[in-house]
Amino acid sequence: MIMQSIINVLAISSFLMSATAVGSGLYIYQNKDTLIDSFKQGLMENLLPGSAGLSNDLIPKDIPLALPTTPSLPIPSTGLPTGPLF
């Protein structure tokens, strides 16, 4: 009887933790644009404290990301030797 009640408490607490994780994820997903704008605003206020009155038009909304057209070579390591050790 007491073992069953312990298992029930663990099951209920596990459900509550899972529901909390799913609920948090849904909240963040639904409010991601607001959260991102809030983060950018706070970042700009911290980086440029004198520019609180500047317009948001100065920050481009869609910055194109230039991807490399040719692959680059890996950086050689200067660590361990690569040849056989005799």
C-alpha cells in the first residue's frame, strides 16, 4: 500500500515536470518574436547607452549572410606527430 502511494507521487511529479517543460517550450515558441525584439533592444541599450533615442530603422531587419562559395582547407594541427613512432 505504501509502495503504491510512493509510485503514484513519483508519477504525478513526473507528469507535472513534463507538462511544465512542454508548456515552457510552447510559450517560448509562440512569443519568440517578442522575446527576440526585447533581447535586441536590451542589447542595443547596453552596447550603445547614448543611443536610446535612435530609430530602429538604422538596424537592418534582414542582413544577408554571405556563405563561402568554395570549401576551405582544414587548419593543420601543430600538436601530436602523425607518423609512426619507432
